[in-house]
Amino acid sequence: MRTLIKNAQVVLPTGIVAIPVLLEGGKIADLDPAPQITADVTIDATGLHLLPGVIDDQVHFREPGLTHKEDLASASRACAKGGVTTFLEMPNTKPAAITQAGVNEKLALAASKSLVNYGFYIGATPHNIEDLKTAQRTPGIKIFIGSSTGDLLVDEQSALERIFAETSLPLTAHCEDESTVRANAARLGDQLTLADHSRIRDHQAAMIATRRALDLAFRHRHRFHVLHVSTGDETALLADHQGLITAEVCPHHLFFHIEDYERLGSLVQMNPSIKTQDDNRRLWQALQDGLIQVIATDHAPHTWEEKQQPYPQSPSGLPAVENSLALLLDQAHRGACTLEQIAHWMSDAPARVWDLVDKGRIAPGYDADLVLVDTHRQQTIQHAQQETKCKWSPWDGVTLTGWPVRTWVHGEEVYREGVFNTAVRGREATYDHARGGYWATQD
């Protein structure tokens, strides 16, 4: 089937142009096709902007094992509504995806349930080096250097050295130093408040672990992606990337800070913790300066009842996948960034970091994963209207200008103005790791 999207302002890597876009066979067939071209479906997108679909490279969709919080069906609806056409999901489900069989099980679940495209990391443990060396059908290896328990916690130096030295897939990690976190908690004692969360998981915990991971990456010449950078201090470490290091920031670390605990309580309890307003400013500047390349959500839902437990019983994590693009569109409306930057940070850069084949841009031959946005629409985030199964958002009551209105996955419209096409199924993402990642694919 041929679909022609006309009269949209199309966001390309080279700028924004008003040209028609032709979709055919799940691909972008042509930009600015001949006027006499015929199509089965013609969409008049006057007044709207067409962006590449968002690629969220860090989500926790909770299936299998924790589906009372979220599942692949509810999470992929949230993706479609938010303009996210591809997600890459972390391994800390139950059971954890630490073998090829575990990754394959999750791929099979997504094939039957997900409205959008999908991929799944394999998780590192101190004992699964052979699984990591032979893993396939995955964007890369996830290491928890802190902020985990059981086998998924890898903080012994000998185990980390083997992972960096003996594996070939791209590596990524949660970087918080476990010994520093434990020492801070012991020092603060038993009478803890939510504000203590950012004292326990402080700047030093993040800096020590990030510096440690970068040292491993440089010595072993291994590509490494720093997840959810939370401190301004860490950004100084990212300038000397040596063609190996990329990094990302999450909306909660850009927009929330420690003063928000009083207003929002455990709804903004995260690992790594939120920091100061100065960190917000420095992270935003690092994004603008190219020291940080990617925006991802770390979407990690818990039920309302779980989040309302007293600290420290309250779990860390928040949902964000259906609001992340709108949060950035609102920043563009305010003049803080451009639509071209949003397309780079949320689509093109993650596709290049993880070697995703034919994704991340509006260009002939690329997959027709697209989102049409109304940059003038004003809408207020509300708990009850969230597609995520947990039905809450830390941005409840916030009015944003700029929202996704229609989403396509491989050329099939999966979402339009609050209505889902539940017959659509996304496809397994594919990777060409021989490309060498972000720095090897610069234009």
C-alpha cells in the first residue's frame, strides 16, 4: 500500500522542509515525489510537523514477572501515543534476561503483543561471560554497577574486567558506586526521609562509578554508553570520548531537582537520584554542546500503592514514555531547543549508538516509523489519561505546548488522536554492530 503524507513540515537531518513523503512497503519510498504520483491513502498534514519516530533506548516494561506494574501491551500503547516507535528494554525482569534463551523469550512475547518495534538487552552477571560472548539479536549488554541486587549486581573489579575485555557487543551500565551508596546510607542512620535519597545516591556515587566504567572502556577499547547521567560533574568526563563513549540524559534529570521532593514525594524517587537545579542546567548545556547525545526515559513504572509506601520502602522509578516527546516539544515551543535537535537526540542518535538498521531518520530506504506532531496544541497531563498500566505521572497537572497526534510503525498507522490500531504489531529491531556506533557514523 502506498501512503502519501503531504503539506507537512518535514524534519530532516539537514533542516525542516515542506515536502510530501511517500510510504510504501513499510519504508520511506521517496521524498518530494513527482506530482503525478498516485497513492492508496493521502494524508493532508497542513499545519503539522513530521518527525522520525522516537527510539527510547532505556525502558523497563516489566514483562515477564512484574506485569502488575506494566506489560508489553500497555507499554507499547503508551509508546504509540507518545510517538515512540521503537523501544530497547532492560534485562531486570523476572526472570532476568541473562541468557540467549531469556532474550528470545522476551522477543517472542513482544512479537505477539507490542504495537511498536522492540529490542531487548542481555544482562551481565558475575558468572555469565560465555552467554555474553555469544549473545545475538540484542542491542548490547547491560551492566548494573550498583542499584541492583542478586546476580545482576556486578561491582567486583575482576568480573568487570572480564566483561570489558572478553565481550564484543556494545556495553552500557547503570553507574552508581555501590560501596559509596551503602556507606552514605549507614552514615545517615535509620530515620530517613525522601530527601535523604539524594544524599545516599549522591554526586560522588555517580562520579566514582562513571569514572570507573570509562577507565575500563578506554583500557579495553570497548564501546560504552553511559545511562541516565544525573550530575553536571559527570559531563566533564564525557568530552574525551575517544570514539568509544556516548551518553544519555532522562527528562526527570533535566526537569526535576531536590526541591521537588516536598511537592511530589516518592513520585520523583529515582535511581540515580534527582540532583540540584544547577545539575539540571549543566545537563541541559551538555546536551546542547553534544557531550550527551541521547534523551531516553528510563521508564520504570510502579503501582500507585507501591509508590505511596514510606521511604525507604517506596521503590525508585517513574513512567515517562508517553510524555517524553511532548516534554521536549514544549521546550522547543519555549525556544530552549529546535525540532531538529529533538529529532537528533531522540531518534537519530540512539539509532546510531545501537547500530539500528534503517531507523532514526526520514530518508529514502529508512523504515517508515514516523510521528506527526502539532507544535501548537496545548494539553494537560492527567493521571487518569495515561496509557501506562500504573495510571500516574509525575507531570500530572502540567500543561505542555506541542503533542504527537499520529504515529506510524513500518508504514502502518498505529495511533491517531486517542485511537489505537491494535491490529498492528511492531517488528524486532535489527542491528549491524560492524558499523561501530555513533562516532563511526557521523555525517
